[in-house]
Amino acid sequence: MEDCHPLLRGGRRKEKGYNHGLSTTQMHVMATICDTLFPSLPLNKENSQDEVLSSFYSTSGSQFPLPDEAAELLLLFKRCVPEAYPLVRWILWLLSFKLGTLFLCTTHCLHWKWPFVLKFSEISLEKREEILKKWSKENSWVPLRVVFVVIKLIFFYNLFTRTDVNGHNPMWKAIGYKVDTREKLKPKKRPLQEGVIETTYETNSTLIQSLSEKGLEVTEDEEKNVYKIKCDVVIVGSGSGGGVAAAILANSGHKVIVLEKGEYFVSQDYSSLEGVSLNQLYESGGILPTHDGKMMILAGSTLGGGVIAATSWRSMITKKLHIESKVTISSCGSLLTPTLMVSSGLQNPNIGKNLHLHPVQFAWGYFPEDENLSGSNYEGGIITSIHKVLAENSTPKIIIEAPSLGPGSFSALVPWNSGRDIKDRLAKYSRTANLFALVRDKGSGEVKGEGRISYRLDQMDKENLRIGLRKSLRILVAAGAVEVGTYRSDGQRIKCKGIKEEDFEEFLDTVTVVGGPRSRGELWNVFSSAHQMGSCRMGGNEEEGAVDENGECWEAKGLYVCDGSVLPSAVGVNPMITIQSTAYCIASKIAESLK
């Protein structure tokens, strides 16, 4: 791991204490819940001699520092779902008392001996499992289910992504996982290095020098403690839209500054460690839920594209930057461009509306290793291969694709029905293949602020996802899976080796697409999304769109949007090329106007 970027190396938290803000009594309850989710259990007789598996099954989720590390991840939810953090704290506090436990756990905490009522930490493992199962199905008081989902997600995600300084996790060997350590391609130089200015490493004096060396005019206003920088174009964000726009405008002879909050990584920087990679490359460390917890969103957040000068906005030492430009372009993506526009004073009602996410549902199949089929799921997933399910008019309505799920993401998705059940499922990780169904959504959502996202599926979206799930399960069975299932909260699955066709069809009839964790049904699911579009869509007038057909804002001349948020609807496939093409057209128009 020494060759990779320092931010992408493994390593446990140093002994500096924790920032989760939970009291000792709350953490005692948290540890007990973690023990219930992942208890120490004896291995079955068949595998009792397997030391690796035996250690895996005997590990308890209450072992230090697992509960504290999981509690740290709660802070990620404060920005996206601010209600979740105080709710979890309140429930943990109640469970530290007998009356609170009686209120939340009812008869499960009663005991026939004095003192008759037990605190949560005093209840037996079997009864604690029954309590968590009840919370998972809770539909009369949904907050209990929300607490269960949040703690379950952060605990398992942390458990399977945490590493020591050598990039090792003791859980991985038992589940058949190992990090890719193959030698990486090492380019002679970092392609963008000559144009990048990382303000984290600059002082006041060196920043002026660095900007001047890039051909930019910089002056200092000592009275206001500001550096004034002049350029032709300033672009906020360097992704598929911003990167293309920067290249077009720079090649047209204009001085371009790209502002980017993410780090600059190239191929030799990567460690293949799931946790630190998600933390550095994606918004909120890859844990970005919608406000109701229905959708987990994977949104890239790192430097990319062609830039002339890029500066990080996340860590200035002591001066403010005042950039004067002829044109300003927002390329922050569909989740952050609306936030930037609103915070800048724009009031068009279309800003933040019409968000499309290409909702996804997963299916899985278990393939025991044999002489005809060896290897591991993370070694052979061809993620570029897709299967299009056609409608009657031959238009693709569903895409089925094979994703690559690391152990942290996999364990967070797997339904929990008991400690034994989830350990059995996780032990099969390396031989569990996943497919997902993706739909071109008719439903839409709204960006209400940074990390504040709401989303609602259309009924047709749910039906298309159901069709896609059924098709995915058929593919897995045809490929030789001996057991298949979905990620629905009840752990829906069926053993299919030698199964009759009519029995399998009967199982498929039970495959449904249910609501999210806050729904009123007993069953629920968490949807996923890696594509975001449409939150500042183009329109023929101010009533129809946030920007015009050239990407220019109706309310501010010279202010453009150049990213996936301008797309008027979901495109139904990976939108990257569509975004790049749209950015090319918008930037070419801007270059013309600047002549």
C-alpha cells in the first residue's frame, strides 16, 4: 500500500478519541445492538476445523472499537437525514433504562425473577434478535425501523471496509475476499499536474506565484484580505460536463479556471481499498441517502476532465479568492448545482426539481465453487456488459447489468434476519454474483439543499423494476446458481437446484418492489442510484426550465449550467456520454459568444 496516494491507504483511527458525541451509557447500548447484529456463534460441525471460519463466527460486533467506529459514521447522516442522528441518540438513551426498554421492547424485556424488567443490555441474545426483527418489520411506529436500518447499515459497512496500516481486514479471508495487488500502470507524469494548484499546500505568497505562472492576472486587496483573479471563464466542477467545457474553452484561447473540491488521483494512486476509495471519490463517502432513506446515491466527487488551472475550494490557509470572469459555468452535477444556484440568489422554481436517478434493484445468485466454475465475484464481473429488456415497441425499458460490489457495500445491502443467517450469507460473499435492474424513471425527485434530496418512484417504475428483477433471477438460475434471491427486508430467496419450473414461477410471482424503510408496509427495500440528471433542466421558457437551450440561466446573463442537471429527462442509459456531448455543444456556443 506504500505506492498509493496517502489518502487512499488503509489504517485504523489513531487514539484521539471519537467525535460521535454518544455518552458511555449510549455506547453500551450501541455495543449490545452491534453484538445482536453480529454475535459470537459456534461454527457448525461440518466446518468446525476451519480456523478462519471459526474466528469469523466467534467474532462479536461488540468488540472494541467496532461500535465506536460505526457510531462515527452516524455523523454522515446528519447532513443528509438530520433527523436520523438525534433519533438514534434518543433510542439509545431510552434503551439504557428499564422503563425505556419496556416502552420500546414490550414483553421481550420481562423476566420472571426480580427486578422483572431488564435493560436492553441485560436481555438474552435470542430475545434481542426477536426485538430487532420486530423493529425491522415495524410499520405502526416507523422511527424504530429507521434506527434499525441506520445502525445495521453503518455497522456492517464499517466492519467490512475498515483496514489496518497494511490494508488488511481480518474479516476478508473468511468471506473469500482479497484486495487486488497487481502492479498498476504508471504513467511518466500526472497528466494534469502542470495545470493543477492544490490550495491545501499553498501559502499566501506561493498561491500568487502559482496563479501568475499559469498566465492569470492576480492582484491583492489587503484591506479586504482578498486576492482578485481575472480570467475569461470560471467553471465550478470538473466532471463530465466541466471537464469537457474547460477543454473546449481553453482550446479556443480563453483563460479558464476550474474550481474543484475533490482530490486529484491518477491510476498509480489507487489502493483498491473499498472504504477509503469511496470516502475520497464519492459524496459523503459513498453513503448518501435520500431524505427518507429510500435511495442510496453514489455520486462521484473527485477531480477529472481537462483543466488549465484548478484550485480546491475546501481548504484556503488565510485569504479569500475573488474571481472575476466574463462567463461563469456551474458544473457541480445534479445534486450540487441546484444548491449553488439557490445560494447565489436565483429563484427559478425549476431549480432543484425534476431530478432523475435511474433507480436500481439488485438480485443475487449463489454459485458453489466446482471444477467448471472457479474464481470470485470481484475478479470477473464484466460491468460493461448489459442486457436490454425490450418493450412492445422495441424501446429498452429496463437494463440489466452486472455490478462490482465490494464486501462493505454487499454487507450493507444484505437483509438481516438473525446473526446466524447473516454470517452464513456473508461467508458466501465471494461466490455470490449480483445483477441489477435499472429503469428509465418516470418518477422524479427534488434537491432541497446540500445533501437534502427527496425522490418518489412512479408506479410504472416499480412495475418495470419488478419485471427487471424477475428477468435477473431467471438469468442467474440459467447460469447455474443453486440459490437466488432479492435484497428485500425479509431475505426473500429460494434454493433452485433441481427445482421444478412451476415452483420457480410461483416464487417469481412473490417478487415485488416494495417501498423504502419509511414506508408503511411490513416489507421494505433500499433502492440504489449511480446516475443523477435533470435538476436544472433546459426549457423553452422560464416556466419550463431553469436554463435555456444554450445552458444559460434565465435570471443571470453570463451564468451557464453545463452538467447532467440540464438534461430534460432521464436518458435510460449511463448518461456520461450524453452529458459530455451536451457540454461540448454548450461550451462551443460560449466560445462563439466570447469572440
